[in-house]
Amino acid sequence: MNGKVALVTGGSRGIGKNIARKLADEGFHVAITYNSNEELAREVVIELEKSGVKAACYKANISIRDQVDSLFKEIEKDLGAVDILVNNAGVGTDGSIVSADVDEWRKTLEVNLFGPFMLMREVIPHMIKSGAGSIINISSLAGLRSIPKGSAYCTSKAALNMMTQQAALDFGDKGIRCNALCPGFVDTDMTRNSFGKLAASLGTDMDKLMKNVFKDVPVREPGTPDRLAGICAFLASDDASYITGTVIPVDGGLAALDPFPLAIKRTAVEMKG
């Protein structure tokens, strides 16, 4: 992978940080974007450079076209043309179609869907010139299964999955691959924030709630960012040269779960007292 350049959006923390670290370990030069915390992003760059690769961070709102245009120009000047794009940056908001705030709904689609769209629109012509490229969209199990009050988030991720397959279809003959990863419950700040709000609304402890939820995951534990990073590095590599258009659940088996046996079991337990 010597000489290849990877861009990881939202790479200063959580899943993005782990993906950036894994790609650096594999020999990619790595660019990351951040939205607000420059100090944290620069710390990640220093960590990445310890792998012997070049790394850089860039402040960018990926939902703003001008900033996306400038981003690629700066990366090419500093590191070279982007060979691998990891669309990781994302936001979430709660609310049904009726109760959700309209501005928050729009923002969720702008970041989770239009952001990756504009990044892909910018990078694909450069990949066509080089005859190769890999795009990895970090989607969500919420793009395959609906969740309560997840109207904006689920819609944005479902659309991202379809855009992934559309890009694979349209540009596969140009040597460009596009795949999506759909994490289930991954232990990140964003996940804990969501669980914290839910626990508060239920009047219970967050850790207790998380422990109870993971009893329903076949592997009985949450995912971790480093597990996602390994799959992402594989999809970025030449070993995955015949894999494109896939939407891969990375969820500990959660997508295979039928909720009815669990509901029956819980009902039986409740009736016993």
C-alpha cells in the first residue's frame, strides 16, 4: 500500500480514529477531517505518523460543497491524490416523522447523505484517471432495520446504502469499488450518549441498560471501533479487488435476530412473576 492515500472523514475520534490508525499501520498515507476539535485531530496525526507514513488533518464541514472542493485540493498538495475514501463522519437525531425537528432532519441528511455524495462526486473523477479506487461508506444497521424515533437517521443510512450500490454499478468498469459497512451497537461516545438519553427517560442506569440490551446480541457484547477498522482496511486493500456493491452488517449477528422468540420468552418470565 506504499504511496496510496486514504481520506477518513470524522477521523479524530471513535470509529474514524480507529480506521485511520489501522490504515496507517497498513502503510497508507492518511488524511482525516474534523469539525471542531483541532487539538484532538492533531494528536491523531502525530499518532498516525508513528507508523512511518505521512498524515494530515483538515477542518471541513462535508455538507458544504466549497469546503469539499478545497479539501481535496489541500490533500493532493500535501499528500497526493486520494485513492481510498472512507465516508465516516455522521450525525444523528431523534424523532418520528411527525415529532422530529425539521431543521435537524435536514441537517442529518445533509451530513449523512449529501456529504458522502459530494465527496464521492469529487473523488471519483480522480480515481477514474488513476484507474482504481476504493470507497467505503460507514452506514449503520439502522439503514437496514428501523429503530424507534429514527426517521431521519434511518432514512439517511438507507439512502447511503443504495448510493453505495449505485456507485459500484456505475463505476465498476473504471476500476472503482464501493462498499458499505453497517455497524450495529458499537461502543463509542455517540452510542453512549444515545443510551444515556434513553436510560434517563426510563429512569434507569445507562450501564445497566446497555448490559441488558447486549443480552439480545448473539455474540453477547457490543462492537468495538477496532473491529470495524480491520474490515475497512481489508476493503481498502487489493485483497478485496473483487468485492464491490456490498452492504455488510458488522453487528455481532443482530441483523439475524428474530424478535418474536425474545418477546415470548420475556412474556413467559413476566407471567411467572
